[in-house]
Amino acid sequence: KSDIRYTQETAMSKYKEATITFTADDSTYTITSTGSNESKKLPERSKAIFNAVGTGTTDLVFTFNSSGEPVTGVGGTLRITSEGSFNEIMVESMTGRATIQ
């Protein structure tokens, strides 16, 4: 959740789009903004799960504009699993607010 918010704040502070990309069944994700590409790891033995059906990709992408609004990945739920337990993070479509369900 904090890195989704970080990506949103980066977009607002730089007045440019910023993107966070999660790859299905993977333990890494990437935060991208103008001139920067940062790969990060989920906690050990964790992976990202989400429904990418109909998107034409195996990635879950949230791109935020300079106002902090999502322009891609408009709303969605990301599930982080680890050893049989999980947390779901929901990103609201209008505000980009990320909450743990």
C-alpha cells in the first residue's frame, strides 16, 4: 500500500505521470517515473495475485497523473499472498486512494 501511495505522491510532486507495475505470480514490482525506474521486492515468500482477464496483459498497472488520479489501472484490487495468508489492497478509481481490505 505504501509504495502505491509513494507512486501517487511522486506523480504529484514531479507534475508528471508515475506508474507502479505488478507482474502476476511474481515477487517483484516496478515504480517508473520520468528518468527513474526502480524495481522492488515483495516480502520474502510473497507474490502478487490479481485478475488481469480482458486486459491483454499479465501485469497490473496503476499510472497516476500530476493530480494523483489513476489514469490506467483505474480502480482495482491487488492480492499479496504469503504462505497461505493474504492481504488485499484496493485502489479507488476516482481518487487513487489505496486501502487494505
